[in-house]
Amino acid sequence: MNLQNDLILRAARGESIERYPVWLMRQAGRILPEYRAVRASLSGFKELVETPERAAEVTIQPVDILGVDAAIIFSDILVVPEAMGLEYQMVEKKGPWFEKTVRSKEQLDLLDKDIDIVDRLSYVTEAIKITNKELNGRVPLIGFAGAPWTIFCYMTEGQGSKTFSESRKILYTNPTLAHELLNRITDVTVQYLKAQIKAGAHMVQVFDSWAGILGTEQYAEFGLKYIEKIASQIDEVPVTLFSKGAYASMEALAALPCNTVGLDWNMDMQTIRNVVGETRTLQGNLDPCALYASHSEVEKRTNNMLDSFKSQRHIVNLGHGVYPDVDPEKVKTFIQTVKSYEIQY
């Protein structure tokens, strides 16, 4: 199917674009009343993720309502550990919670082996197929997965954490276990992303939400090594790598086989561009909290960000996911400002 709007794919590949493409992390839900209505009709978050027709519906909502240049499939990074045999729950106002964790070789051995990812995560691939059919070529569809280190954090900690000290402790006390689990996660993630691409994802993003809690040397060993294993095996579509907080590792991240490097809002655009050069597209990186400002301030700050680009190799986004209490009208101001901006380069 030919795409009517392939801006984001051209930007990712470094091709000529007439304007910068724009989308938002966590755009599928959270801020939209229409999403909340769908969510309220179901038992909870997981039922929405696991019901392809409804997941497709909320994936398309931001395209219809906000006017973004790409859809991102509505799912969760924690479907991967669940497919590996570690079930999670999404607790209201608290976040993910795992009854069981992996902190020993014995617990690792309890995980399922020889997993048929296509079967276990068929609800995601089916949602991708339905979404593409309903989009009918209007915009590309982004698939995604969590990076192995971030998935490792949840599988070993059992829940969200400010420090992930249980996860980091394993790196010091049992690095062999850490590498074995990270390798298992990596293998499953590659299969999962390839299944998404086969189902119709036009590009994929790997989220390393907890990259910033590791030092540079540890992130090279327990983070980047496994992201590279994933990125080196995905050559069918453009790949975006987003390692939140990994400031000191941006040059190493950009050297991996990817098209786009995502930046969080604490990263200076020109500093990273000077480090990365023109061989990679940069994605980001407005502070999500900027969307709490007045419409005129949102427009001003968005234009300031756009003025800093100095290149066509950019995809516009926030520096992290949009916050759930942000006014959708402010998001529209952000998007329309990007769409009306005239590229100077």
C-alpha cells in the first residue's frame, strides 16, 4: 500500500523533506477523552492492549484528532517478559507489578524456552494489521519494543523504581546471570520486532527508558551491547534508538546500525548534532512540561527548538512521553507550529 504521507520515513532515511514530521511518544491515549472512553469500556489497561480491535482504535485516534505524521501501535513494552513466562499486572496509579522476579539462576530457569512469539503476541501483530487497514495509507505505523536493559529492570525489580537497586545489584554480584537474562530478552525482542514488521510496521523504535541509571561503562556492557544485537538484525525498516538519560553514551549509540537517535529534553540539540554528525536523524526533544505553558509560549518554544536544528535530518517529538494531564489543545498548537514551520536548510 502506497503511503500518502511518508515524511517520517524520508526524514529517518536522510532524504529530502518539505517539512519536519511530528509525532509524540505516548500519543495513543493518556491525553485524549476519546481514549479514556474506550479504556472505561474495558476492564483495564491490559484488556485494551490485548484486544486488537480496540488497540487499533486508540492507535488511530491521535492521527484523526491531533494530526500527527505517524501512528504508533498501542501496546506496552512489558508484553515481552509476559511472553517469556513472567506475567505482569498494571496497577492503577502505581504502574506495573510482577508477582515473580528473576534474581537467581533457578528463577531464570523457570522462564519459558523456545517461545513462539508470533503466537504469544499475536494480539499485537493483529492490531497492526487492523490499524494499517483502517489507516488506509494515510500515515506510517511505528512498531516498538523495550530495550533489553529496561526490560531486565522490570523482570528483576518486579515493579517501577527510582533507583532499580535490585537490578543494578545483579550487575555487580552475578554478571553471568545478568548477561544470560539480557541475551534471552534480546533474542525474544528481535523475533518480536520482526513479527511487527512482517505484520506491517513501517519503522520501529527501541525504548531504553532506564538507560540513564547506569554509568557509561556499565551501559556499554549491559545496555548498548544488546541494543546493537537488536539493531544489527533489523534491516527491513528504519530503526530509532531512544536511550533516555544516556548523555555520555550518545556517540556510541549513534554508531550503532540505526537511522534515528532519540533525544530527551535535557540533551542539547546542537551538542548532540556535533557529536553525531549528519549520518543520523535526530528525534525530539521538547520538554513535555512545556506543553503546560500558554499557547503562545508553546508556539515560541517549539519554534526555538526548530530553529536549533540546522539540518533536515530531524523528526520532531517531545523529549519523553506526553503527560496525561496535558491539554490536547496545547498538543495541537505544538503540532501545528511544526507543520507551519518553513525549513531553512
